[in-house]
Amino acid sequence: MAAAAARHSTLDFMLSATADCSAILKGLQSIFQEQGMTETIHSWKDHGYLATYINKNGSFANLRIYPHGLVLVDVQSYNNDVKGRDGIEHLLNQIEERVKVLFHGSIKRVKRLPAIGRGEAIDRYWPTADGRLVEYDIDEVVYDEDSPYQNIKILHSKQFGNILILSGDVNLAESDLAYTQAIMGSGKEDYTEKEVLILGGGDGGILYEIVKLKPKMVTMVEIDQMVIDGCKKYMRKTCGDVLDNLKGECYQVLIEDCIPVLKRYAKEGRMFDYVINDLTAVPISTSPEEDSTWEFLRLILDLSVKVLKPDGKYFTQGNCVNLTEALTLYEEQLSRLYCPVEFSKEVVCVPSYMELWVFYTVWKKRTEV
Amino acid sequence: MAAAAARHSTLDFMLSATADCSAILKGLQSIFQEQGMTETIHSWKDHGYLATYINKNGSFANLRIYPHGLVLVDVQSYNNDVKGRDGIEHLLNQIEERVKVLFHGSIKRVKRLPAIGRGEAIDRYWPTADGRLVEYDIDEVVYDEDSPYQNIKILHSKQFGNILILSGDVNLAESDLAYTQAIMGSGKEDYTEKEVLILGGGDGGILYEIVKLKPKMVTMVEIDQMVIDGCKKYMRKTCGDVLDNLKGECYQVLIEDCIPVLKRYAKEGRMFDYVINDLTAVPISTSPEEDSTWEFLRLILDLSVKVLKPDGKYFTQGNCVNLTEALTLYEEQLSRLYCPVEFSKEVVCVPSYMELWVFYTVWKKRTEV
């Protein structure tokens, strides 16, 4: 049985405020009626009209006429084949032409958005971190599994390659070397013979890039084996062959929660030249119940700084550049660590994110001599 | 008077195919009724239900229940204040909770998209070249004028700075130095003491960057004075002060159609080291009536190659990487010029485009000696 899916089309007109609601209704209703659609009209005293048109084939349309000249047309159709699409485009074209003929002088704007697919087998809508609606060019669900920790999806984008989406958040696409380079210090660091600790990073991108640079030893601590399993199979442009084994000449991958590992290293006095936190985005909520998230972030930061050599560097991603409040809160955490730190930040365009992203470099404040 | 604007919210459920349509309707209708909304139900024999709920305040909701478990909720509201928004979020939360209680075991997916603003004074929806719906973080209309050639908008994006939009196409944002660098040859060219011709380029970005590189002479031919007027005022991060005068020490700007200028130069035997075509995107239509567009493109190409020194280079932007058919057609034109040429292409991430973009380098084929 074919999966149920609908297509929602819109066509909006902004007319001058003096436009006559009932004239608009009268001008357009025949178009729907000619399609054999059944009309139901509701009118408000002060809020204009809603006309609903129902088609025998299961599709329907709303014509909502607001006072002051806003006219919104919605067509929802179950029939998602090419013929059905053409029919709806034809209907919208007719409406647009009619409005242009009847209200020519009073049209301020006509807007037709790309139709929205609803309930499709492949979900192409993955809003940005700052809450904007964006449609991706996704054409295949490559991997979709629930691990004990999160939902893991790998979806194929025509332009970005495979995209890793963890619990609904776009994490990294095969196009996103810019992300990996930014969280490694944007090419300004020398990793040769260095000790590196990666927190998270299950897609393998950071590990793959650093291993190329002849480090002494890279330890990656990723809690979710299933992320590694999915990425080593479907994100090979990102991770190469580095996840095929959990141990290599100059690296090891620990499948563990990073908190106890960090505590163990801190206790043992084990130190790193670089700690790269690739765990999670900064939470955007500032409500009291979220305090624990910031405490968790601070715990990670404190432990990371503890295992950092005096001249070591801590790299992490921050958030999208528009979430200024969350970025400020993050920076406040940096001023509350057990030892004083300084930081710099950089704004980077990560192709698959569709928004600019902030990356942080943190280091222990040098004591003035 | 406040401008008319509406807000369209959606909430979609994919339930297992055995879900009972009338049970879903019965389970949800009380939520709408508790809001004082008036119900109208239409039922199809084979296509499920459409329930329309009308509120006294002018807002309304559709509950469309398709067979095989697709349930789509739409709420459209005229009342675009915070209180109204909260009310709708609350309504959608109630529906989501109820569905989760009643149909817990059969929910395959729940999807709530960011609400769509319709008829707002600031239009934030500018689809990509490959036809995807994307919402920009636009918060101000900086400039909006019709020139004799096109509609010119400059809109302010929180993250990208001001964005130039020509007849609905996103052209360039202040964040998009990557575009200018790509169409100049990605930093691999030496412009010192070179003769450069820019076709179009009214935002001044290319001119501004090349003038920094001590060329002998840059000639820019832009047809639309109003683009220059808008950009020199509102795109200063892109063009600096280079458009403040149409003539500088090593550049001149001609406000002219580039075709007669190219013909004049070709006739005079005037030659350039670099010709940079920043005119228009490749047309995506391949229908017969569009033949003239390709002929126009080929005319520009032929004339440009004519005024190119034997070792000169022609740079241009192509199209978004997904429009492979248009790209292929463009490359076919390159094989049909008056003299044989070779070309290379590069895919670049231009921040404000929200899609990867192809840039071309074209040069005269060297004759084997």
C-alpha cells in the first residue's frame, strides 16, 4: 500500500486596504465551482470570509478573505501524482489571473510558496537552530534507528551528500568539512606529535582529519556505538576508514560516557594539548528547569580545562549566530570555571546548516610574570 | 492602520494505517469545541474527514483526517500578537498530547513546522534556485524600488547583513565574499597591472575587491543605475566606497547595456586579461520559447571571448549545483562558440544562497604547436 502523503499549496494576495471582500469572493468562487468543488461559506461581522471548497477526490481549498485586503488561498491534496500537481498549479494560475484582471490596480504583492509536502515518507523539513523553516533536497532515508540515547537518521541530500541528524538536529553532512576544520582551530594549529582528546565526535570527521596530521595519540570518547556504526557505513566522505577499527596506530575510540573518563584522566593527572568538545549544541532555553543543562556544560568545561596542558587549547562549537542570548549565557559559564580562562570566537558558514555558526577557542589565562 | 498579516501553523501526525478515522475525529473535536470554535464536518466515502473549526476572533482550523493514518491540522490566525501566538501553540500542544494519549502505540511521526507568516510587511520567504522553501531571518526592508529593468530589494538579514534581491532572486548578501572570490578565480589569479572587464556587477563587490589588487584598468558595464544607487548606500560591506564615484584611478563604471559595449570593443580590437560575467543566472527552462535566452547567453559568451587576450580568462557564475540540466545546457553553449574554448568548474558555498553554487572558468583552447 502506498504511504499516505498530502501536498499543501498556498497563494497569497496583498491588495490595497480598500479592497471589497465580497467582490473578491464573488470574483473567485466560480473558479472553484467550475472544478466541481462544493462551497461552504462562513462570514464574520468584522473578520471577512472563509470559503471552503471540497472536491470529490478528497482535495479541498480554503479561500480566506481578511478585511484590509489580505486574501489567502490554501489547497490541500491527497493526490500527490504529477497529474494532481498539474491540476493544482492550473487552479492556482486561474486564481492568480482572475485576481490580476479584477483587482489589477490594487495588488501590492502576490506570493506563491513552493508547495509543502506533508506526511511524506521522506521528511525534507529540518528547521534551523533559530527556528526558521527550511526545506532540504533530501531524496533518500539511508539510516533511521533509535539508539538507547537518541534517534539517529542519515538522510541523503542531493547537494550535501549524506546528512547525520541526531534527534531532529542537523549534525553534519558530508559537505561540511568547514565544520570539522573550524572545530580543529581553522588550520592554525600544529597537531604533529600532540595529545588530543575528542569528546563525542561519533561521525568520525574530526578523528579522520587529525589522524592525517601525525598526532602522538588521539583519544575519542563517544557514548553511542550506533552513531559510529551508522557513520562508518554511510558517512565515509567524512570519516574515511578511521571508524572501521576502534584502535589505530595513533588513535583509540572509547565507547563511553565522557564524564567518568574525564574524571579518571583528571585524577590520574593525564594532560592533553587539545581537547575538542563535539558533544552538543548550547541549550537555547534559559528557564530555571534548564539550569542543570548549563551545570552539565560547566562540568564538562571544568573537567576539560583540568586535563588541558598549561598551553593547551579547548575547541568547541557554540550555536547559530542568531541565538545571541544562548551564546552570552555560554560565555558567562566560561567566566565561572574553577580556573580563569580566555576565549575567542569565529563565525563559520557550514554548508548544510543554512545558518552561520559560532565556534569557540578556550585557553587557560596565562599568569602575568 | 496596521498591515494585514496572518500566521499559518501546522501539526501533522502519521499514524499506522489501521488507525480509525472516526475515532480520531471524536478524540480531537472536543479540544476545538472547548475553545468555542464552531464545527463543520465533511466526510467522504473513501477519503476520510475534513472538520473546519471557526473562531469568533477570525481564526480557523482544519482537521483533515485521511485514511491510512495521516492527520493534518492547520490553524490560520489573523491575530499575530504574542497572546494570539501563545494561544495557538497551546491549542496545538493540547492536540499533540491528546493524540499521544489516544493513539500512543500507532504514532509513526509527529511533525510541527515553524509557523508561516502570510501577508507580512516583511517577506521572509525567498525560495532557492532549485525551488525549495526557505525562510530567511529578515527583519527590515531597507530598499524596495522598481527600476526600468527590474525590481530591486535590499533586505536586512540578522546573520547575512543586507541582501540584494533582484526581481525575487537572491543576488548577494554582505556575508557573501565567497561569491566574489569565486567569480574572481578563487584567489589563484594575479590582477596586478591587468585589464579587466566586468559585465553587470552592480553591487560593486567584484570591482571593490579587484581595485585592491592594483589592476591597470577595470571597466564595469552595468545597465541599471538604480542597483548602483541602492548598493552604494546599503551594501557598503560589499562595495566599500568604490561606487561613490563612477571613475577612479584604475577603474570606470559605464551605465550601459553591455552588448553594444562588447561589440564596440570587439570592433576596436580592445582586449582584456579577464572578463567577469556577473549578469544573470542560467535560465532553467529548456522549452523552445526560451531558445532566445540561450542565444543571448551565447552572444555574450562569443563577444566576451572575442575581447579576451589569447591567455585571458572568462569567469562566470553558473547555477545551483542541483540544476544539472541547466548546467549541462550551459556547457553545451560553450562547445558552440565561434572559437574553441575549454572550461573548468568549481562548487562553492555562498552563505546567503542556502544551496551550493557552480562557478565557471573559460579560456581559449591553446593550439597545439
